Amino acid sequence: MNVYDFTVTDNKGSRVSLSDYRGKVLLIVNTATKCGLTPQYEGLEALYEKYHEQGFEILDFPCNQFAFQAPGSAEKIDLFCKLHYDTKFPRFEKIKVNGKDAASLYVYLKEQKPGRIQWNFAKFLIDRKGNVVERFAPTEKPVELEKKIEVELNKA
């Protein structure tokens, strides 16, 4: 099993198989628009712009589970991200990452790299084969992930 076995819902309500991202390096992030870490969107977009052409994708999963810091509809969240940070990477439906209602993708991610998600902007790096290779704390800034992303992009 790997991340390609999951189907998720995008922010427009369409089902998306993560197998659509087969062969790409992924960074899966739970996000929030009203969090002290929200400015990380700027760094995420910089990574996306720098590495997208090399096969890098960021999958953004808004999560309102931490102090209700991702309020609003999918449309409002998307508009906020585009207006304030000019994000272009894919955004998905708002999910839960912990507890009995956690999204199955996040249950799997936490099985691969154990531990409860502590806050918004926890990040999981996925290799081109769909395997979880690293987990990063919410406080790790996107720029700090750059070398590890490059390693995965440079693997055959």
C-alpha cells in the first residue's frame, strides 16, 4: 500500500485518485488560513514554483481541527490563498487529521511516520513511488525542506 491507493475530494467536490500523481514527489500539508503559521503558504508556493516543472506537487488539505483556524467554505479558503499568497498548487476539501473522523489518507500517513498531528502545517514528503519518506513538524519552514525535496526529485 502507498498514497496512490487513496482517493480524496478536491475543493470543488470532485473525487481525485492520488494515483494521478504517480511518479511525482509530493508534499502533503494540512493547512489553515487563520494560523500564526499561515505565512508558510508563501514558502510553499515558492517551493512549488521552483520545483513543479521537475515533478513536484504540493497537496493542500485545509484542517479546522486546531483552534478552528481554517474557517469558511472551500471557496473562501481558496480565494484567501490565491489573493494573499497567489497559490497555484492543488487544494482539497477540509478534513480532520486526528481522532475517529480523521481522513483515511492521514490515518495512513501517521501509520507510516507515527505520531499525532500536533498543529496546522504538518508536512509529509512522498517519493516518486508513493512512499512516505519523511515527516516535518509544523514549525519547519518550507525552505528548510528544500534539500530533501531535491534529493527525492533527483532519484531515478
